[in-house]
Amino acid sequence: MTANRVDLTEAARALLRKLSDQHGPLMFHQSGGCCDGSAPMCYPAGEFRTGNSDVHLGDLTVAGVPDPIAVWMSAAQFEYWKHTHLTIDVVSGRGSGFSLEAPEGVRFLIRSRLLTDEELEHLT
Amino acid sequence: MTTYAAPGEAGSVVAFESRYDHFIGGEYVAPAKGQYFENPTPVTGKVFTEIARGTAEDVDRAVAAATGAAAAWGRTAPAERAAVLNKIADAMEANLEKLAVAESWENGKPVRETLAADIPLAIDHFRYFAGAIRAQEGGISQIDADTVAYHFHEPLGVVGQIIPWNFPILMATWKLAPALAAGNAVVLKPAEQTPASIHVLLSVIADLIPAGVVNVVNGFGVEAGKPLAQHPGIRKVAFTGETTTGRLIMQYASENIIPVTLELGGKSPNIFFADVASANDAFYNKAQEGFAMFALNQGEVCTCPSRALVQSAIYDQFMGDAVKRVGKIKQGNPLDTDTMIGAQASNDQFEKILSYIDIGKQEGAKVLAGGEKAELGGDLAGGFYIQPTVFEGDNKMRIFQEEIFGPVVSVTRFDDYDDAIKTANDTLYGLGAGVWSRDGNTAFRAGRDIQAGRVWTNCYHAYPAHAAFGGYKQSGIGRENHKMMLDHYQQTKNLLVSYSPDAQGFF
């Protein structure tokens, strides 16, 4: 089997196609903390500087988007998240820090499920 | 009981304008690109005004206005600035109900809280910094018999402030009052979820402030917040929000070599030692209320006591009473003064909280109360309401580690003191904490051992202006409140003065 840590809903794919047309290559960084945190932030690729304190969760491939979209999270936060699979979805809403989708009146959201034992075996 | 008329209805104490532009240089100016966005109230989900959608051009204009005003404002006597802050406080006090209802309609929080906490605290905050700036002193160091080092506090100049949506007026005040007292000019961006109530505040206080000293640019983070944080004309950025944006703001600040203060949230433990239940008295009742404080402001507080740690010896009794107490929390129309919990601030926040309740259930946490959205009928049917929710589980679960920013508390038990402190500190954050004990020694030790900037001891969710507030660990950098906050809006000028007529002897 192939296993991954992060995936997209169809609505998220459609939004990423739109954002990619407007802004070029994209990336995600999952935010912790208050207010608009505990949500994935979408930036132009390279806008947010990742480093040794981050974990690369995977690259999302979206039909119609030329470059894969890297998904990152802080390593400390990943320790508490690593047993769960993440699906990036979109809901209507407003406000998301400096994330690119906010002016569209929508917002990326994480939906989570527990990884199965089989998936965990493939991922570790 | 009083139910305030909704804004827009006959008899309402507040009337919002149908549109708000940017407030720049002492007047309202339309956005450069001419675009606006709709602002709904979370109480009903319906749009009640539209807001200028700011861009980099608007931020440039605001920074230019602030730059023009900063020098003169920075030179005013502290007594003059203090007088302005006191007048702001007086005007707010005279319009307390208007501001409280506006804030409730904007954010969804119960008017019971805005009348008793948000607005009175904001008023007191202006008065506190009016007093603090007049009492502030510089320093004099005698270097030797003829040489003196004078240390003056000078303002930074123009500062950028990005305000969160959970307490739109109070959080703006936390940033504005010390910045203005210290002699800075401000460019402030309200949250795009709650951009309107600050303009109701401005309608009350704008005439009291010299033109250009306070500028408000509305808009989205990526379109208005980012150009503000990156602007070479600002000398400091203050931000309250989430960790990823906080890191990005530090990154932008590094481009201009300017300081930041960041308040980035928490996962605050609320620890109940066994002796709280040694009598069924006023103190036990207070501790029970302390548990229920997770529902204050719908849990949309950076210091929400979202992890309750209860000692095993009293766990069953204490939690039995606590769940009953939570059951008495009255949810309903935020404009009803009996309502204790209102609406979540936005649809996406509502969806995020439900997604966390979902993962909590999947991870095996037991729902002791709530666990669902709240279905309120009538006009409120379109609003964003969630039942106060109590989970029982383990500190390693995601609902114990991530800031849900909703009315959700995750409860676990501990056996002894060391166990309590270990669990309390097993978190990425360190903003707030609560300690409840009748034993002063236990309470003191716990307060010192918990890695958090604010440890409420036998109380919770009190925010006096004269107590420092801010985070350890990933909860941020710097402090707010207290006169020490002036230091975050000032720089030090040292005059090193020789009173000797003699050459120094090198050349």
C-alpha cells in the first residue's frame, strides 16, 4: 500500500488551482496557537522560511497546478500530531492570518482521522 | 434581565454605519482600490455593514500620516498625553452601553461580559497608562565624580499593531494605550472578522486624538496586514494571533531590523488540588466557577483554561459537580444580559471547533458534557453556536495539546504534586495557568513551578492593567499590561555627559 500523512478534498484542490493561477507556486504551514491558529496557512512557495524546527509532511499534487505544494508543520507540534492523518478542506469564512485564501471568503481547515496501524508502519 | 435591541432595530443603543472606510490622518478615506468586503454578525450570520478592503497603497498612506504626526506627538508633555488618554477613558465610560452592544454584535460574545469586563477593562487600561506615563522616570548613573549617564525614555516613532478578533476593543486598547502614552503614532489593523466595533469606538474618541496619531487600515491579513508588517516606515510590530503568522511577522521584522512583541496563544492548565473539596463552602463554589471559566468568551481566549487537571482523590465528586455547573451555563441571544455564552466569532471558527470535537471523539476521549453544535431557533438559527463541551481523556491527545479556541475543556486526573506539574508543563505553550488550593504553600510552589507567564492562583480570567501578561515557550515574546509595557514602546537615549574641564588625555 502507499500511505500519506496529508491529503486534499476536491474543494481544496479547486481553490488551490485558483490560488496557483493568482500567486504562482504555493506552500502550506500548519499553524498552532490562538485566533486563526490550529489551521493550515497557505503562502507563495518560499514566503515562509522553514528550518530545522519544521517537519515536511509531504508534497501535494494537484491537477492543473504545475508545482507540487509542500506541507510543513513545526517539529514540536508534529510530535502530538504524528498519529493522525490530515485532510485539508475549505469552509466559508473569513480571516486566516496572512494566508492567501482569505480574500476569497473561504478558509482552509484541517480534518483529521487516526492513522491505521498499517499506514503507520509505512510512514515510519 | 434586559435584552438589548439588535443594532439596526428601533431602540438600539448603537447604530452602525452602512460602510466604514479607513481612518487615516484624522479623517475617513476610501480605499485606494475602491474595494469593500461584507461584515456579518455571528449572532445571526447576517451582514450588517461593509468595510474597506485595504491594500499596500492604503498602508503607505497611513504610515505617511503617522510619520507626519509622530514627531509632534512624541514631544508633547507626558501630562498632555495622559490627559488625552483620560479623556478617551471618560468618553468610553459615557458610552459604555453603546460600545458594549456594538462589541457583542460584532463578535458574538454576551453583552453581560462586554458590560462588565471588555469595556470597563479597556477604560481602566487607558487610565492606568495615563497614570503610568506621568509616574515614569528615567535613570541617572554616576560614572565618576565628573561624569553622568542620563537615561531618557524616547518613543519609537510609528508602530504597527495587528489586532485579534476575540476582544476587538480590549485588545486594541492593550496595544494602543501604552503606545500612545509612550508617545508613538500608530497604524492599527483590526481583524477582518471583527473590523467594525473599533470604528464605533473611533466615533466616540477620534476628536480627542491629534490627527495622524491613530490610523486604522482595515482589510485582510495578506493584503493589509502583511504590507504593514513589512513596511520600512514602522519601528515596531505588535501582534496577537497564531504561531505561524507570528513566525512570519518575525521574519518580516528581521528585514527591517525592528522589534516585535507577539502573543500567540496557549493551552492553559487549570489545576485543582484535593483540598479544594475539603469543605462545601464559598471557596469550593469559587473553584467550581474557576473550572467553568473555559466557557468565558465562548472559549475564544488565548488563556482559556482548556486543560483541567483534577487530583484523583476528589476527581469523581469534583467532576460530578463541575458537569452540573457547566449544565447551568445559559446559552442564547448575546444581547440578553442573562446569557452566559454567545456565538463563536465566525463560521470558520465554528467549523474548526467542530473538527476538533470530532478528532477528540476519534481519539477516544469521553464526552462528559456538550460535544455538539447548539441549535438555537428564530433569528439566531443562522448564528455560530456550540455547546459548552467537557472531554475526559489523556494529556497526549490532540484536544489536550492544540488550541481549539472554543468552549471545550479537556480534563484529566493526577495523583500527586509532581504528576500535576509534569502534566501542566507537558505543552508547547506557556501563557496562562490556574492553581486552586487552600494550602498557601502548595499554591505558591505550583505557581513558581509552572512554566507560564501568568498563573492565576485561586482565581481565573482576571485582567487588571497593573499585572503583566505574556507568554513563556511558544506563547510569544514580550508582555502586555503593567507599566513594564511602556518599555516595549520606547527606546533608551543615553546622554553621557562630562562636567570636567580637563582633556581626556589620548591626543
